[in-house]
Amino acid sequence: MEPGARAGMAGVLLALVVIGAMHLVGPSSRVDPVRRTISEYALVPGGWLFDVAVVALALGSAGVIAALVAARLAPARSLPVVLLGAWCVGLVLVVAFEKTNWSIGPSLSGYIHRYASLVAFIALPLGALLLARRHRHDPAARPFRIGVRIGSWLALASFLPIVGAIALRGVTGVPWWRAVPLGLLERGLALAEVLVVALLGAWALAHARRSTPRGSDQPLDWPAA
């Protein structure tokens, strides 16, 4: 279970480094981080780096899920695992279906991209919150549980300005994507969710170390073969 958690956290770190660098150097640095969404990086020269980073994040997240299941922090057939899995699938679809290039016009690929990203961004914090709730009586899990809950609620709170802008459009007449700093909100949302994945990986790793006696690969709470 430790290799899965370590590989997962390595994927998360790679995604952070690559996408962070795309904000600072190359053609992607000209993308407005306040108004333009992160997926805009896939449309500029060198956009394949963004796709690599997202795939690394999806694979890393899958490794973290496997580690959580192996550590018996979540059953494989449970709602938290299903929701965390939906996050991984959503990330893969985001890469497979390119964002709409509005200089050309709407596309089926763009719509799939939009809804896949929406599902991913909502599924992860919900799954993480359910997992934290499952272990609310475990004192050893408290630091991770608190961090996961804070990150998850911050991620979900990022949607509130968008919901408000949609609700007020009839009054203001301003399209919701112009009424809010969409790029900034999405970057805050993405950062919160990546940190949640990292915390879940650290939780699985810590639990594995705590439940496995030195010199044995078998967790303390697993029955002998």
C-alpha cells in the first residue's frame, strides 16, 4: 500500500510543478490567470504538457485510492471510493475531450470537457468528506481528517460565486462567466482539490505505517493467512 500512496503523491507533485511552471514560462504564461480557465493551457503551443500533468494527477489519484483501499480506510465498494474514482475518470475525460476554442465556436468535445470537469471537481470533495466522516471517531486520523475537510469545503465554496452570478444574471444582465473572476476561482478550486488528494495519500501512508509492525508486511488488523 505504501508504494501506491508514494506513487500517487509523486503524480500530484508532478502535476503541481508542471502546471505551476506553465503559469510562469512559455506561451502559456500569457494566459490571463484571472479570467481564463486552466484548460486554456491545452490550447497554446506546448499544451501537451498540460495534458501530461492532468494524466499524472489522474494516475496519482488512482494510486492514492488504491492505497486507501489497501489500508482499509475505505472499502472498494463504497460511495467515497466511487466518488474519488469519478474524479479520476473526469480528469481523463478532460484530457481526451478538448476545451471549446471560443474563437471557433462551441463543440461537442467542449461540452463533454465542461461537464467532465464539473463532475470531477464536485465528486472529489464529496468523496473526501464522506471518507473523513467515516473515520470521525478515530483519534489517529484527526489531523488528516481536519485537513481533508478544510480543503474539501474550500473547494466546494469556490462554486458559490458562480452560483450567485447565475442567480443574479436576470437582475444584472451580466453573463455569469463575466461576472466572476472565473480563472482565479478555478485555480483556487484546483489547488484545494490537489491538496486534498495529497492529504489522502499522506493519510494512507501514515495509516499503513501505524498498522504494520516492523519487519512485517501484514497490517496488525489483518487476519493471519
